[in-house]
Amino acid sequence: MSGHSKWSTIKRKKGAEDAKRAKIFTRLARDVMVAAREGGGDETMNPKLKLAIAKAKEANMPNDNIDRAIKRGTGELDGGEVEELTYEGYGIEGVAFIVETLTDNKNRTLAEVKNVFNKNGGNLAQGGAVAWQFDQKGYITLLREDNPAMDFEELFMVAAEAGADDVSEENNVVVVYTPRDLFGSVEQALRTNGYKADDAELRWFPQNELEVSVNAGLRNMRIMERLEDLDDVQSVASNLSITENLLEAFESA
């Protein structure tokens, strides 16, 4: 999972800049809306909603916007009809992509995702074409700054006893990986033991990473960036192997 971890670190570094863009409110509002639709509008009883609200507040989203998103999710206001759609595609030199979206207009979303692939040397594939190369796992991150008393060994034991697959730390960020079906119980165990998660969601991870030339790697990373810049895209997974050479080339580009 090293390549995925490196890409997540790159995105985290970019987070402060991305937060300046007004369109991030659209994504955050949809996260709140979906969480409320799935688990109800009471954040004390809905961990996913509580996390979505916390992220929205960190980005300085007005409380009125958050309240409206919750009410749309619970059906108290119109406008809560959104769909979760997953697209699959290929980048450069056979690199596989899974793109998860949340949209109120699937024709628009399909066109935008397809356009990114076509304009950057890739192509959209039929459902199932690449998904077999990935596993869906729970992904939970905890920041040292949010958990100053965190002891790695203690956290490791809590996560492992709840069923986590792996726990790692890099640059003061602890990442907990879980089986798909134990994601909720691991997240609950961490919360019960006083840990504050920065992120907690299901993500796709490649079974094997594909190493390509630096030039092809850079082109694939640009596809990732441009897909993630789309308002409707929630996450992008790839089996690209992000080597140190590729990472250095990308950061200096």
C-alpha cells in the first residue's frame, strides 16, 4: 500500500491550497448529505455524519449550509437526490483507475470523467474491467496534532483487537487499514478509546502495483489530479506504483 500512501501524502500537502477554492463546499455538502441520508441527521448517533460535519467546519463552511445539507439528506428539504456511481478506466501503459463519484446529474458526471481520460491519453472502460485488480478496504487516518497523547503501540493494539489489517505511521500521520466488513467496528473502537480520526472511509487498493516509466507515471498522476479536481469525484484509486524517482519528478514538475 506504499504507493497509495505516498499519493495520499501528496494530496494532504495540497489540502490547504485546495481548501481555498469555493467548489470544495460542494463536495463537503454532498458528504454531509449522503451521511445524513445513510445514518440519520443526529451526529451523536451517526459517526460518518459527525466526521463530515467536522470537515465542513474545518473548511469554514457556514453552519446554514451544513444544516441545509443535513436536511436534504434526511428528506426535510428538496434537492437530496444524489447517486453514488463508480467508473473504471485505463491510463498510460495499462495503469488502471477506479473513480468514485457522487452526483445529481449522471450524464454530466459521465461526460466530465470521460473527457479527462480522453484528453490525457487514457480511456473509460466498462464496469468490471479493472475492479478485479482492487480490494476495497477501510482507511482511517489520525494526525498526531489532533491526538497529542497518542501512543502508537497502544493504538496498534486497539486497532488490531478490533480487526485491523495493518497500522503504519509516516510524517506524524497514523494510517489504519481494515477489512471492508470490519471498518465500522475498528472505527468505533478507536473512537471509544478517545482517538480522533482525521479521515475514515472505504477506499479501493490495488492487489499489485504497476511500475511504468517516469514519463508515463507523470502522465498518470496528472490524470489522477484532473479527475480529483472534478466536483462530482469523491475518490480516485489507481494501481500505479509511485516510486521515489516518480515522486521526485512529480514534486519538481
